[in-house]
Amino acid sequence: MKWLRSLCALGLVIFLGFTHVPFSVATHSLPQRYDLLPYSEQTHVLGQEVLRIKTIRRKYSSSLLRVEPSQTGNRIALGSLPFFYQPEQPIVPMDTFRIPLRDNETIAYIKTTSMDVIKMQVGDIPLEIAQKPILITDQNIVSVNDPDELKLSSDMDSMNPTIRASEITHTFPSKNLQFIISGDSLDRYAQVTCFPVFLLKGDMYIVQSYTFEMGVTSRFVSSSVKTTKNAIIVSPDEYKEAAQELQTIQEKRGFASKVVLLSELDGIEPLDAPSYPSTAGFLDVSIYSKPHSKYDYTVAFRLRAYLKKAVENEESRVSDDFWRCCN
């Protein structure tokens, strides 16, 4: 009897390891709105007139939902949609599509206006999590006796490749929408990504239909306020003379230019890293794995702080001039 039970268990493992397991439609809830899910809005251009509004609809079939076993856990799949990989998070499906743009147009914003969602319990199934990228460079090739190499290996071995669905304590993905504008003057488009599946505390939320609103505006700035032509030239201290030559060229072209040396940024409090959706999870990659390990992130974040302050000061000055001319 023992050998028979072992054979049955082996057959079950083989079945689960090589078969896509669909979900039962009977376990679905009725479609409704869930406030715990993100209703995202992404703004691209502020302060310009919206020329036209476009409605975008996307539909998904829960009958195409399935569990897809991998070597380290399970992935939630939906039809032929590609997977979304965010380091240290479960692997879920994503929907990516293009919206054509005219040559003189750009997007002001895209926002979520409605979602029809059904809920299903997935319990404690182990879900594969996406790993941080490990880049192979010359710096990674070290002696096996090197303590840093052993530390890195130990850190990799300690990473948990799976997470139980019931252990997901925050809604993932945290946003349901993101886009970038790409292409050239002959073929410009917005590439939009949205997420039809969300996970939280052992439950799965499947979007049956999305409705998005997209505002389109002009690519060219139109304003009644007189704009200024300013230029900031950021330079390492050793290239000060070259920077000053560039400043002279810019001023001859009508720009009010200023040279800022990197040493002048030392006393500035650096800003936090930008929270771009497409880079979430990658900003804290181990220093051993960064492709540009000599890149000074602190200086970059100080420069962000300096430029942010410069833009705010310029906007304040233009606003004051506009107020004086109108009152």
C-alpha cells in the first residue's frame, strides 16, 4: 500500500508541475467596486487646455484565469497576457496597449473612471516572487575565498523565492495604470500598461472591465504669461573654464545662463529617489549589481533638489510679474 500512495503522490506532483490549473468560475463573487483597489491617475502635462477627451475600455474574461506552476512557486496567468515583474513581489499578468497620437498632440492625463471587479479566494498557495536583477560584470568575477563574494552569495541564498497569498498585506500591484509616450514624429503613441489582477491577504481581485479617461493637449506650450529663456550649466569643478565658455555662447543666444559647479551642491540636502512606476524595486539593487557602481547617486539627488528649487523660484518670479502687470 505504501508504494501505491507514493505513486499517487508522485502523479499529483507531476500533474501540478506540468499542467496549467484553471480557477473555478463558481468561486467568483458578483462584480462590484472595491475601495481597497487603486483608482490611479497619471498626469503628464499641467496647466494647458485639454483639446479633447478620449474614453478607453478594456475587458477581460475570468474564464482565462489560471495558476501556472513554475520551478519555485506559482504565477497567476490570464490568457496570453504578458507577466509583470517587480522585484520582491508576486508575478502577475499585465495588459499593455498603444494609443496613437497626432504629431502636434501629447497626453495631459489618463485616469481610471470605473472598474468592474470580481473577488476570489486563493488561500495559502505559494506564489513565485520576482527576483532583483543580478548583472554579470567584471566586478562580479572574484576569488571564491573573497569575503564579499561569500556575503553576496549568502544574501542571494537567503532570499525567499515564494510568498503565501495570505501573507500579502498590501494591495499588489499598488497602481492599476501607468503610461509612457514613445515613437517619432511619424508614429507617436502612448504605451499604456494596466493590471487586471490584484492580490491581497489571500484574496484575488479580477477586473472584468476597465474604463479610462484620457485628456489630450498640444505638444507646444501656450501661455499668456511671458516666459523667460534661462539655462543652468552644471559642471565638475575641473571643467569650470569650458562651462564658462558654454555660458558665453548661451548668453549670446539670448539665454540668462548660470554655471553651477558640483562643489556648490555639497551643502544641499539631497531629495529622495524618484518613484517612477516602471523602476519600482530596482532603485535599491545591491551595489554589487549596479551597472554603474561608480555613479554618485548622492550628487544626483542633490542636483535634483537644486533644480527643483530653481524651477520653483522661477515660477514664483514669473507669477509675481504676471500679478503686477494685471493689477
